[in-house]
Amino acid sequence: MTPQLTVMASDTSGINGVALTVLIVLFLIVTVAGFMASRFRRADSLESLEEWGLGGRSFGTWITWFLLGGDLYTAYTFVAVPAAMFATGAVAGFFAVPYTIILYPIIFIFMARLWSVSHRHGYVTTADFVRGRYDDRTLSLAVAVTGFVATMPYIALQLVGIQAVLEVAGLGGGDNIIAKDAPLFIAFAVLAAYTYSSGLRAPAVIAFVKDILIYLVIIVAIVYLPGQVGGWEAIFGAAQDKMDANNAAAVEAGLPPSSSFVPGSGAFWAYATLALGSAMALFMYPHSITASLSSNSRNTIRRNASILPAYSFVLGLLALLGWVAIAAGTQPIGLDGEANAQLVIPQLFEDMFPAWFAGVAFAAIAIGALVPAAIMSIAAANTFSRNIYKEWLKKDATPAQEAKVSKLMSLLVKAFALIFVLTLDKQNAINFQLLGGIWMMQTFPVIVFSLFTRWFHRYGLLLGWAVGMVYGTIEAYQVVNPVTGKHFGGSLGLIPGIEEMGYIAVTAFVLNVVVAVVVSAICNAMKVSNGKDETIPFDYFADADDPRVQKDLEDHSTHGQAYGDPDDVPGNAPAR
Amino acid sequence: MNPGNTTPQSRPEQGPPPTDKGKMALAGVLLMIPIVVLLWVPHYAKVEPTLWGFPFFFWYQFLWVFICSGLTYTAYRLTLSARGRTTHKVGEDR
């Protein structure tokens, strides 16, 4: 096998001129669209978080569908899911399908309530809601910091997605560090510029191009490729052979068999908890919330819950392309000459398709990185300016100042992600992202439980969060990669009491909820104050045409300051 | 449909809108079905019966993409009809 690898590597190391040209042309089109986006559903001024950071809460069903699809199904997903299928099989890779199926019933249950209360009180982030629900700055800060920190490595991973494409296209080689990373640098500088000028409208417009390209590429691939490699039976046969061989080799080397064709009885818990934990964590991330809150009515998100699964179907097909690559004998070799499973999808397209179509596929992945990277940086920046800057540093900040801080922060966040990827090992970004998922799930009780009840006590929620964070981090640290011997080697750990492998986030979550229930019961029994609630039950059902919301928003724009409460209706948003 | 379920409120415009709880419960059940089915991995982690070369494990989960989408849409229609419109004028009598 080894000699063949070197031959393949030398075949593919050159620059693919046609593919690269197509990639650059499509990238330029998207760049122009990004700058033009500030005219899309034009607002009088982009100088507020409502407009810059949420697109004026104006997006209807179809724009939201493209925006959320572009946001959740990231370039990294498109690179990593087939890579996991290719390398270790169904448990690590295909769980993405049940994960993105059960995701939608879960958000159906709580997102309409979050939309309504946010609309009614002008909340831009989940930490805003927590602040209003309990009037507790510490709990709100805990939610804000968790979201902010967990989003950073996620942005960095989008760069890893672009890098994978550029590497297969032949760019990014050489010893000169500036020439090596220049393409990535340019791509991100352009992204930063149009995010700064157009806000959330930029990814909303680009998402159209991205999603159409992705659908086109994957459908063509899934129709055309199986016939080229002997049909689906041959593909599944090749995958099974590879997974069996992997496991046999692992057992011979004294390691536990970790590859799977179809999950075996030892992997049921892992498969189910990975799907459940990921689904519950995904809509705690600031970027998912930003895209959801930008919709124009509480029902937009529910309608979307029934049409977004179209992306899950495509993601499943894409996962199977990882196994098509096994049957096709794809050899993902990086420019450094080492095997890198992350390159398998770009490499498969370069091997099997004419250069121009490979270029379209590369563009789909690269543009696919820009949409979530833009939304994530906007969301992280909103979190910073609302819940850290305004709450702790400058309490009398005006909406214009908030928007300015957000815009600058969106640049800083991207710069940080770039430095992260260029200076540290890619594996660090992946490890932190795994850890980020575990962390995000620990904010689920604070956000979702609080949408339905105030039985939980703010101290109970805070303590539960802290316990979940510490437990999750320690457990993840203790996962050692059996091959490299490094910590943070994965996200599966032994579930105490069940003694099966499961997703650490879910174990930490259970612990989190137990602590929250016990402490809340004690605090409630001792009548410890649970903070002042600025919301009323009706807020959780309010829709876009609610007259009181309209009035609040008008006050907001004309006075350029905190919401007033002119007729003293209890529950109207007090000054923040 | 079942007006007896509405909770009386001293100021009606501050409470939740009148809701048909039976329909909401049914919507909740529809939403729970895909979650329970897909988390119960043992019943579908098998190769046979295959369909067009796809092992059962894979085509079954693809099938659930469509079933879940249909269930979610039904739940959406149910919540709409259970709650009617959720907005009203300030002080409007219901």
C-alpha cells in the first residue's frame, strides 16, 4: 500500500488551474453579493444591533431556510462528516443524520417561545433573556461567556474547511509562510470586510449561492459516482471490508476496535447520546440563535422545522460519499505528503470529475465556510457587546455604540480565529470544538427550562452549569487518543452507572440538571429571592404584529435609547 | 373546540392565549415520536433487509427524514389551530 501512496501524492500535488479559476470566479461573485447585501431589505440605518446583528428581524420563511441551512450545515461539517465515515465509519460519521433529524422537533418545542419573548423585549442573545428572566448578571454572564468561548474554535474550523479545499487545489504549499497562507488570509479579509459593512444581511444573501451550489454538487455526485465505482452494493461492501480490516488491525495492536460498518451492540449508547447531545447543544450556540431570531414571526421557525430536514437528507448523502471514496480508492494525501482524512471529499471530486466541476465543488465548500463564519462572528460579537460590554463595561451605551462595538468585535473574533488556525495545530481547533459542544449543552437548562418555568432557582441553574462545565471538561481531558497519546482525544466517555460509552456532554448535562433541581428545591424552600422577572406569560406567545411590540420598537428607534414604558402596562420592557 | 380549557386571567391580555390543550398534547406526542424512535438504536442497527443495495440501517434513517418532516408539519398545523391567533389589541376583550 505504501508505495502506491507516494505515486498518488505526486500525481495530485500540482496546481489545478481550471478548478482554481472556477473557484476564484465564484468567490468573486459572492464577494460582490456580500457588499451589495447592505441594500437587501434596506433599513434607514444599520447602526443598531436590531439591524446590523439581526437583519431587522425581517426574514421570511425562505430566507430563514437558506440562512439557517447555510448556518448549521457548515463547510467543516461537509468536510468532517464524510472524513469520519471514511476513517472510522458509521458511529463517528452517520450519527449526524439522526442528530439533524431530532434537532427539529426539539427546537419546535422551545424556539417559538424564545422568539416571542425576545421580540417583545428586544433581546438579541440568550444571555439577554436570562438577564431579563432572573435579573441576574452572573447567570447571564455565564451563558454569554460559554457561548462566546465555544464559538471561537467553531469559526476556526471553518478555516480548516477552506484550507482543505485550497490544499487539494494545490494552493498553500511551499516553505514561504506568507505565500503559503496568503489565499486563506485574503478570503478571510474579504469576509471580514463585508460582514463589517452589511451585517447579517451579507450571509443571508450569500447563503442562497452557497446552498444552491451544495445541493447541485451533492446531487450530481450521488447520481453519477456510484455507477463509476460498481454501484451501491460494491460501495457498502468496500466500506465493510475496510472497517473489518481496521478493527482487526486495532485488535492486533492491542487497541479497542473503534471502526464500525453498522453500530454494534457496544456502540448503541454512543450513537444515541451523540445524536441527542449534539441536537440539544446546537441551538444553544449564539449563531443558531442569531439566525432564528432574525426571522419575521414566531411561526417562521416552526414552519422551517418541517422544511429544514431537506438539508439532513443531503448531509446523509454526503456522509455516504465518504464510503464512495473508499470504493473509489481515494487517497487523501496532504501537501506535506501525509495522509489526512479531512481531504477525502475534495480529493474524491478532483479524482472523479472534470476539473471545472471539481472547481464548482471546491467553491461550494469554500463559500460554505463563509456563511457560518460570518454568522458566528456576528453572533459572538453581539454576545460580547450586549452581555459583556454593555452589562459590565459601559452601562449607558446607546444602540449605535453597541452596534459599533459589535462590528469591531466581529473583526477581532475573525482575526483571532485566523491566528488560531495559522499558529496552532489544526487538531487543537477540533479538540476545542468538541469541548465547545460539551460546554454549550450545559446552558440548555438555563435557557430552555427558563422559557417554560421559573421553578428553577437562579443559583441552582448557575451551580448546575458550573458542575456540568467542570465535569465535562475533566472527562474530555481524560479521553486519550490511543494512537498519539494526547489528551482531548474524543468526546466519548464511560457513563457512570450504565458502564457503556456515551457522549460526555449528556452525562454532564444529567449531572447539571440533578444539581439544579436539588439546589432549586432547597433555595425555594428557604425562600431565597429568585430575582425579578421582567417578562409576563403573554410575552411567550406574542407575534410580530402585536401592537405593544410595535410601540416598543418605535420608541426604540426614535429615542435612540432604552425602551420606555409610557402606559405602565406591567410587563412592558423596562429600561435596560 | 374545547373552551373549558382556557385559564381565566384577571387581565386577559397578560396571560397565555386560549389554547386547546388536547391538540397541543397531540402535537407534543407527534414531536416525541421521531426522537424516541431514532434514539432507540438497537431496533435499526442491522444490515438486513437491504433496499437497492443500502443496508437497513441507512435507508431506514433516510426514511425518517421524511417521516419526521411530515410529523413536524402536522404538529405545526395543530398548534396553529389549537391556539388561533396569538395577538390581540391592548385591552381587547376575549
